[in-house]
Amino acid sequence: MKTSISVTLLALGAAVAAYPAGTGVSRRNCVPGALVCNGKGMFALCDLDYQTTWMHVAEGTNCVCDGADCTIAEVTGDDRPSMDTASHQAPGPSALSSTLSTTYPDPPQKTVPSVPEMKPVAKPQSKAEVKPEVKPEVKPEIKPEVKPEVKPETKPETTPKPVLFRPNRPQPQPSPPSSSPTPSSTTSSSIAPGPTGSDSAGPDSGSGSGSGSGSAPGKAYIKTFSGTGDRSQGWPSKSEWVDFESMWSNNLDDTIRKSCASFQQENNSEQESAAVKKAIQSVSKSSGIDSRFILAILMQESAGCVRAPTTNYGVTNPGLMQSHNGDNSCFNVKPCPEEKILGMVKDGVLGTSSGDGLQQLLAKAGQDDSKFYKAARMYNSGSIASTGILQDGIATHCYASDIANRLLGWSAGLGTCNYK
């Protein structure tokens, strides 16, 4: 029993040491310290900023979940974790006595073959020989059968581990942002207001499609925004957002075309990426939600990868928009059908039967332009902290600031959001 637990502990340690962190995805309802599975072969741990870093499990282990509780377990002959069955944890008296009888087959007096189980007890002559080998091995294996020893050794594996990932925080922090690789485009740290024209056709017109040619270069992360999302605190108004065509073109070049590689999936085909753009514009038109806001959330959640994995922190979040228990996903599906891509965008914007989408959250967030940043924070964490400060509370503290930067044209390089 102790041997299998030690192997499991060593396997998880080896997995962390051997595999570099993959790009994570911002998730809602992320519980700090929780271990989550991506199939049997990958696992991640939510760090203090509620982001995940996917890693492969070590050879000979699987990532397994029981409801919302997940752990790394050794693979046995029947491909089930060795900790799940008591029969694998501690051999019973019959197995022990038959081992002893084969190891010491020369008792002089006892000739009764039907009582091999009693030999270790009734064999005083073998005491001197058995004591050195049997005592140390029998005691530890019979004691753990009383399961209090098993639980303390298995459970702590899932809680203290987030500390190991803290040094790696700079890479996962922008999570979806980090999936914005440095492009060939020129980067700039200055804020350049986007065109206003048709992109600001009204607070809820949602067209935001613009007539931009997409020639404006993608920008580096502009600044960290803090506070309640109000214009008086420096948050951008809609008139400062870039036009949709420029925003789409820069994200396509800088991120979308190569985003799936970070999830160990095949990158989008040109047809799949075109279907994503078409779905955003279609749902924007039918819902009245600005297409630029939809694109910003989609980039933050999945970096535009049509094969983004489904995460689960008690609620499943699938697809391009990581929707609330949505029905649409193309994880491990190639090619991704156009109707699935449209379904993923609809689930995130219009909501699902079990959770709000951007449309419902914007309605709750108010009337001025700050509603976009508030709705974004609620989409990430489910609610805004009682302080009203968007970087306070649970989940991804930089989420609203990242969305503001995306709407101003950020598509190049990693995010540099930092709250001290």
C-alpha cells in the first residue's frame, strides 16, 4: 500500500519536473489549488490568480476525477488507479500467508497443507528467520488497511501543489492573452483611439463591424486598468475601441492561426477561422452585442482555437467561449463543422439553459460604457466583488483589464497586467 502511494507521489513530482507548463485558459469558478483533468493524459492546477497550466501526466499514471475531485493515480493492470480498490492497497491474510509458505517451505513438523494461513502464527521454529523479513513488511501493509493512513497521504497531493506553479505565473497569467504570440506586426505602447464611425453606432447596436481594412498594426499590451470600469478612472470608452476588421485581422495574424498548438491540438484551418469570424458577426447582428466585445471575450477565453478543451471546476466550460455548461465543442474534432462553431459563439453570447451569456450580463451591468468591463468580469468569475473594484474577488484579477486592452487593439505579445 505504501509502495503504491509513494509511486503515485513520485509520479506527480516527476510530471511537474519533466513537463513544462502549457498555455492555460482563463476559467470561471476556478478554485485556487484545485487539480483538474483534461482526459486521462493531462492535468492542471489552478494557481492563486485562478488560471490553469496544462501538463502531461507521467508515464504509468492517469489523471482521474470523482465528481469535482481529481487526482493523479498509478495505472494498474486493469487500467484503474491503484488507490480505488482496497484489494490493491493491502494484501489480506491469505495472500500474506501464501507468500510466507512459498518463501519458507521447510517446516519440519507441520504437514497439513490446508492451513498455510496459520503458519506465520503457529510456527515458533521459524520465528528467528521470519522476524527480520516479515515484521517490517507485514506491519506497514496491514496497518494501512485501516484507511486513516491512506487518506492523509493521498489528499494532500491535490492541495499544496499550487505553490510549485507560482514561479511560472508570468507565463500563464495572461492565459488567453499568453496565446497572443509575438507577431511580425509592429507593436506600440501608446494608446491610439480606434475609428468611431459605424463602430460606435449606439451602445447596444452591437454591429461594431466597422469598415476598417485591417491595416493598423497589432499593439503590445497598453496598460493595466484598475477600478470600477468607469471612464473617470481611465477606462476606455467605446469611441476609443479599434474597428472590428482591424481587430480581427491582427488577432488572426498574431494569435488565432497558431493558437491550438498550445492545447496540443491541430491549428485552425483557414476555413475554420473564417467560420469563427462569420459566427461572431452573425450572432452580433441577431443579439445586438458589439462584435468587437464578442471577439475580445472569445480571444480571452480560447485565443480563437476551435478545438479548445473543455474545463470543469464543477461547471463544464466548453468551446471557443468556454460557455456555462454549453453543448458545443470541437475538442479533438477535425475539421470543426461550421454549425458547431456557430453554436459555440451562441452559447457564450446568448447563454445556455444553465448559465448567463454576454447578453444577460450586459443587461445587469448598467448603461454606460463601464458595463462592458463589468460584464466581462462577471463572465469570468460569476460576480463582481462587493467593493465594486474589478480586480478584486476571485478568478482572474486581470480579466477586465485584458478585455479593455484587447478592445484598444492589443494582439501582440504577452499581457503585462500587474496589481501590486
